[in-house]
Amino acid sequence: MITPLTKAVEKLLAAKPASGLRPETDAEWLALQQANEVLAYEIFRSGGMPSADARVLAQALFGGSTGRELLDIALAVEVK
């Protein structure tokens, strides 16, 4: 059985930019940011947070310019 969390992970993987790890176009940034927001929502929900609260928190963290800045910082970090 596919869970909402599994679907969110699949959406995030599908949003991986064709141009590589870092998105280059606005469309790639938007797709990755939206997938990241959905994943955060599902993680909060799986932890028992009420749906409305999980949505608000996911949007606050990963929506709009804040979400893009967080993604930009996360993608700039070199993993060694």
C-alpha cells in the first residue's frame, strides 16, 4: 500500500531538475519547492500534527521566498 508520505517522496524525486541537482529555471524551482512543501506536510501529519496546522507550518517553512531561500542554502551545502 502506498502511503501519502511515499507519494510525497515520489513527487520530490520526480521534481528533481533535469539540469542537475540545482534548479536553473523558475519552473524547476517551483516544482521542487512545491514537492518539498508537500513532503514536509506529510512528515508533520505522520507525526500526528493536525492537518490544518501541518499545512500552515509546511507553507511557512517551504512556501514563498522563505522556502526558496532554504532550498538554495540546502543545495549549496557540499556533502563530503
